Amino acid sequence: MTLIESGAPTRTRRRDAEENRLALLAAAGVVLNRDPDASLDAIAAEAGLSRRAVYGHFATRDELVRSLLAHGASRVLAAVDDVEHPEPLVRLALIGVRLWREVEAVRVMAQFAVRGPHQHELALALEPLRDRVRRTVDEGIAASTVRSDIPPALLARLIEGAALTVLDEAARTPLDGALGERLVALSVLAIAGLDAASASALIARIPELSA
């Protein structure tokens, strides 16, 4: 047997293991979105795997949840990474909408993530996003397009909170994707200092916000 041939089974096993791990994370997102207290057995069943297979990847339920949150944070950062626009207000709205699109399918799980016992760990993972929001707020204030009557760091946190408020409501009340996007954009722009008419006009002229 050649070295290439002997290495192939190992690569296949590694690929299968990674596929199982990703399947478990996807299943955890679905199951925990239905019931944040769901058991490992329920997650394994959703993934079509045995409980033993779960323990082959995650020693405890908490480890699985932490991995799911880290995976989700990475997806959020990737989703907003390419948001670019010369207008800071538009950029803030686009960041909010991209965030909504990434989490709206798992609203309850996302709410648990940002309000639950792992919120501080998640906050650290999402710090690059928070830094970007703060920098964008600073740019907007310097350009006189974002309100300046609130300290920039506080305003950035309030803008983040506005987007999370829509997520909280979506976990309680059915909201379709388009309405959720619009509410996020309107909430972010309102906290940033725009009145309702100006916010609606801004959304209407930006294709990604008005789609």
C-alpha cells in the first residue's frame, strides 16, 4: 500500500467526523430554537446520530452550546464583514439588516444567546462587530449625519440594543423576514437620530434595505 493510499482512510474519517460535528451544530440550532432546554438526546435525534456520537465531539451539553454560539458568532462576523457604504447611517442600517438575516431563522436561540448565561462569552466573540459599530458612529458624528447629543460609546450600545429589541419581539410575535429587516433598519436609524420620514426615505433609496 502506498503512502497516498494509506492516508486516504484517515482523511475520509476526518472528513466524516467534521461533517458529523457540523450536523450536530445545525441540529442543535434547530432543536434549541424550539426548546432552549432540549436534551442532548433530542439534538442527537435531530442530527440522525447516536448519543455516543455526540460525546465523540462534545463532552457535555454545555460544551455543545458553547461551540454552537462560537459558530454562530463566526457566521455573524462573516455576514457583516463585507458591508461597505460611504454613508455611516446606511452602513449602520446594513449591519443591522445583515445581523437580522443571519439570526432570524433561529430567533429563540439567538435571543437565548444574547440574553442567557453565555452572553458575556458571546459579547467577547462579537467584539469586532461592536468595534465596527462604534467606529461607524464616530464617522457619522464627525460627518454630522449621526446625532451628537449622546456620547458615542453609549450611542453605539443603544443602536445595538435597538436591533436586539426587534429580535426579542420576533421571538414572541411572528414576524416575516421582510418586516423584521425593516423594523431593524428603522430602529437603528431612529436611535441614530433620524425621524420616521427620513429613515423611510433612506431605506427606500438603498436597494439592499428596500428589497
